[in-house]
Amino acid sequence: MSILPVLSDEEAGAEARAVFDDIRATRNTDFVNNFWRVLANDPALLARTWQGLKEVMAPGSIDSLVKEMIYVAVSVTNGCEYCIRSHTAAARAKGMSDHQLMELLAVVGAANETNRLVNGLQVPLDEAFLGEGAP
Amino acid sequence: MSILPVLSDEEAGAEARAVFDDIRATRNTDFVNNFWRVLANDPALLARTWQGLKEVMAPGSIDSLVKEMIYVAVSVTNGCEYCIRSHTAAARAKGMSDHQLMELLAVVGAANETNRLVNGLQVPLDEAFLGEGAP
Amino acid sequence: MSILPVLSDEEAGAEARAVFDDIRATRNTDFVNNFWRVLANDPALLARTWQGLKEVMAPGSIDSLVKEMIYVAVSVTNGCEYCIRSHTAAARAKGMSDHQLMELLAVVGAANETNRLVNGLQVPLDEAFLGEGAP
Amino acid sequence: MSILPVLSDEEAGAEARAVFDDIRATRNTDFVNNFWRVLANDPALLARTWQGLKEVMAPGSIDSLVKEMIYVAVSVTNGCEYCIRSHTAAARAKGMSDHQLMELLAVVGAANETNRLVNGLQVPLDEAFLGEGAP
Amino acid sequence: MSILPVLSDEEAGAEARAVFDDIRATRNTDFVNNFWRVLANDPALLARTWQGLKEVMAPGSIDSLVKEMIYVAVSVTNGCEYCIRSHTAAARAKGMSDHQLMELLAVVGAANETNRLVNGLQVPLDEAFLGEGAP
Amino acid sequence: MSILPVLSDEEAGAEARAVFDDIRATRNTDFVNNFWRVLANDPALLARTWQGLKEVMAPGSIDSLVKEMIYVAVSVTNGCEYCIRSHTAAARAKGMSDHQLMELLAVVGAANETNRLVNGLQVPLDEAFLGEGAP
């Protein structure tokens, strides 16, 4: 049970319905998932979040499947079930195979492990890794 | 200052030096970074960690640059500076542009944001996202 | 199913029951929620945790509704469902509107996002932000 | 040292400079902190992030000081030094006293503690905390 | 419902079944829990993960019950329900009493609390805590 | 530089000095580390935090060295440098060897890794792990 209602198209106001329509058009589907339907309780937050996500997840210098895999990596690290399931489904819809999923999770697991070995030992930065930026 | 010493080739024992040599051969460089030199205080842990990471990060059904980007995504989410800097450097060495880095970080930021919107609203799972597995 | 039993008033010992009574008196309700009933398996831990929380959450230089909102912000960041639901309910009981909840979550989402942009870019501290304290 | 350069007004392009100008106007100060100057390496990300944060942090049904305190609570939970220092400074500029800071941190600490007691005991949800939403 | 199938002995291939057999032999039980049965979708990842965990969790200079308690501490901090329940069960099977569980959780709670007090105040390192390592 | 001043014995008020004295007596040393000296800016928070930690970390059904190792495990998972360094030092003072430290970190690393494999695959709970508690 969500904390605020999951709004149907009828329950959502005009501003939220316009976002639902853009979601449908952008994704070429009739399906609007619960995340957006709960966010619709605050139409301005819904519109801003959808607009931001649409831009961030669009293919750019990183393709759209890789972006979904990065999204899954973050969600797995944070332990957000809804996010893991919805973006794993999205990655599969964009072509991720079961084997790619397993390789993705292996990297996520290894990074979470070695992050802690580094923390626990307080490994000092190699000068070679300092670079580009300033100051 | 690290919690255990950063071991030079001379200070490391034979088992650790053999791992250093495999790192050099695998990466085609003379450089062995501090992470491995601190892990060398426990040669068995060093060998196991290196062997695991070598397999996980090798190109497979996901290419090696994408794996580095996934690694960075996890490290950024966890806030591990050494890991962020070393794997951002590795991703750049494999061809990641500044613009790709920014797109990667934008996805990581958006995922961390929407993970919390989902948590805070306790969005219920859409049936469409349940699938493959059993039971 | 909890890992240790949820103790009724009858099952709890005298020390735990005294804490339950103080919870009822402090909150002006008959209801003692499961968190305290599971903690009651270790009456000393129950007493210490309740005493600490009672002091921390009492109105002081920050009012009690704002404290509940801060509590929700942490729980959302950590993804603790029980904590999110119980403290969202508490905040509502103290007057938080649905719109305030959405604004709260928007801030929590944005902070989680920008925290990672800062991590990923390793933004150097501005001198203006160093101040008050002294090592 | 940041991973991408901290851009001065001269180094930033016209699109980024326009954002810097809006930051100055909105905050009524000449100071543009490093976070924005590093984000300026991707002017579109800079503009989107600033626009979002400006809306989220503006006074609404939650006042602007409370929003800063919520931001600090998240950043402290995540351990982001830059974010902690910059938003603690912002909260102070808006009137947060040292005592309020300590009360804020006490709530953040207690929430992080009790979140883990709940996790470790797998406390079952009280029906009283299920409510509003649907389904 | 898991994201990939939970494989029975019959559904698992020969390589995965060999790992199941080693799990049974090592643990002296017929029971192979779901974690391994889902990992079996990638036999190489299954084998590597089991081999690593077998070595890490074996009694060494830290005994095997303490290792389970450390594992629980991490899982509680991360909020991973499956991990909390399975390793709490494992620790109990190795002799952890209910009172030890409560003491363990009290330490985990206090560490999560004081970690945030330290973050929020940006407490400077005492020289006394710098030591052993180099450079 | 800390966010609030590190108070010397002279700068601290009588209530805080009494806590410092109890720290010295309990630990049998003249040394009071910076964490307590910064907390001293809020004597009530200082007293409550010290009192709680003294009880939690005292030898009970879990010995005091194991408690320090659990504390380190949490701090490493959270990435709190001050906490890692101070409690690693404390564990060493209580007898933790370098090899035990490495074994501890290996468990912490493995738990962080497998927590994410479990998250990413959404492994369903085995009935065998449900038990003790009620309902």
C-alpha cells in the first residue's frame, strides 16, 4: 500500500494527465507505471521529475541500454526493490540478456566489496589518479 | 596514511609479488597501484581479490568500458574517493570522454533521487514488473 | 515475522512494562507499536533506546514536527520501510500535510542526487565553507 | 583536486555564465561556489540541476531553513563532506543556531540507529501505520 | 518472486550441481538455500562466489561465529532482509543467543548513530589515530 | 577543521568536564579524543552519547574486542574515516592482530558484495529462515 494514492487517469488532474500522455508517447506504450501515478499527487513534482528523467535517460554519448544498466547498478547498491525490478525490466526490454544481467551484478558486487576494502585500509591515493581538474 | 603499510615489491613476499606481476602482465603496464600494495599485507586475500576482479572486469557480454562505468556508478553512490578516482581514470584510459562522464553522473544522480522518491512514497510494484523468476 | 517475538504486555517483564507505560503516558495514547514490543526482549536496551528517543524527539530549539520530518528524511535515504511508515504517520499526526510530505521528499531526492554529483566530480571545498571550528 | 576543471566565469561558456548570473541574482550574492563551477563542464546538466534545486529549495509549504536542515540530514547520512559543509553554512546563514545544529544531528543520529534496530529485528508493520494510499 | 529462476538440482547444470554438492558437504546438510539456486543461472559466478565465501567465512584468526556476527552487522547496516535473516539463522546455529543478538544490534545501532555525529560535525582526526601505515 | 570548536578542558563547561573525567576513568588514560571534545558543545548530547556508548561497548555476552570489530565493520560499510581509524586503533589496543584486521575486512567486503547479489536477483526467502518471532 502506497503512502499517497495511486492515481488513475480519471483521478489525476489535467497537469498530471498531460505528463501521463507524454510518458505514453515517449515510450510508445499505453502503460503508465505506479511511480508516476503516485507522484501525480504533486503535479509540479511529477512534471519536473519526468522531464529530468526523460532527458537523462535519452540516448546521448552513452546509449540507452547502458544507462538502464547504470540505473540498475545504483538501485541494487541502494536496495530499492521497486527500482531494481522496474529498471531491470526496462533493460531487458532494451535487449539485456540474462547473462548480461549476471555480469552487471557481478561488477556491482565486486565494486561494493572493494569499496569497503579500500575504506577499511584507508588506501592512500596514487598520484597517478590525480589529474585533470583544478585546483 | 594507510592503516597497514603500502608494500613495495621488495617488501612484499613472493606470493604477493607474483600477483603484482600478473597485474602488470594483464594491464600491460609497470604500474601497480596502492590498493594492491596494501592488500599485499594478506597475500591470500590479495590473490583472491585480484583473481576475482580480473574475471569480473574482463570483457564478456558487457564490454570493458561499460563495466568501468558501472564500477564508477557504485563507487559514486557509496562515496569512496579512492575508488571513484581510480576507476574514473581507468574508464578514461579505455576511452570515456568528459561528456560521457557527465552523462554517467547524471544517471547516477537521477537514480539516487528517484530511489528515494520511491522509498518515501512506498510505491507498490506494478504486476508488469513481476515476471521471469520462480517461485 | 520478526526475528524475536513481539511481546504483549503480559509477555513483557516488569521493566519492559514500565517503559510501555511511559510510552503511553508520554504519547497520550494506549497504543504501543511493534518496535518497542520487539525491543522488549532486552529490557535494558528498550529502556535506553526509549529514554534517548524521548529526549531527542522532544520539542527544543527545533519543533517536534520538523524533527519528525528530519527522521523521515533519514529513513527514506536508508530505505527502512517500517521507519518511513511509522514516522510519516507520526509527522501527519503532528500536522504534516500531503503537500508538505511531497516537498520533504523532493528535498530528500534532490539532496541524494546532488550528493552523488559532488562525489563523482570530487568538487573541492570552497574556502567560504570552512569556518567556525578549529582543529 | 576536482575530476573536471573548476571553471571561472571567463572559462565557462555563455550558457553556463547565464546560470551563474541567475545563481547570483537568486541568492543576492556575487559568490558562485565550486559545485556549480564544476557542473559547468556540462552546461545542460548545470542548467537542469540549478533549475531543479532552485524550485525544490524555495520556500513553499516547508520553509527554507527547514529545507536546508533536511538537506543536511541527508548529506550527513550519506557522508558527503562538501554537501555537509556547504548546506550547514547555508542553514546558518538562514538563522540556524549551534544548538539547533546539535539537535538536528541528534535526530539524524537517532534515526540512523533505530533504522538499524528495526532492520536487525525485522519488526513487522503495525496495521495502524498502513493507511491513506491505494491499492 | 526472484528475477531469475530458483533452480532445482534437476534444472541446474552439472557445474552448478557440483557447487551444490560442495555446499552440502561443507555445511554437512542436505539444504541448499535459494541464494545459491538463483546464482546457479550463471555457474561461473556461482562457483566463484561460493569458493570466495567458503574461504572468507571459514574459521581463521577470527572464529566462525564472530564472522557471522560481522556479516549480520553489515547486512543490518545495508538493510538486506534476506541476508539478515539467513545469517542471523546461521549465527544462531553456531550458538548465538538471543541476548548476544540484542548486544550485536545495540553495537550496530550505536555505530550507525555515532558515524553520523562524526560526519555532521566533521570531527578532525586525532594524531593518536594515525599510525602504522605508510606513506 | 571541525564545524563546531574542539573544546579543551578549560573551554568545556563543568558538565562536559565531568564527562571527560568519566571517559578518562573508564578508559584508564588521560587522553580524550576529538569526538567527545566537539560533542562537548552540547553537554546534554555529550553526556547521553557517552553514557549510551559506555553501556553498549562494555563486555557483556559479547566481549569487548568483538564489539570493536563489529563497530569497525559498520564504519567501513558507511565509509566514516574518523570512525574507522579510531575504532581500528581501539581494536588493536585490545589485541586485534593485523591478520585479524584483514580477515575482518574480508568478511565486510564479502557481505557487502553478496548483499548486492541478493538485492539484484531479489532472492526469495527460504522458509527455513523464518522462525522464532511472531506474528
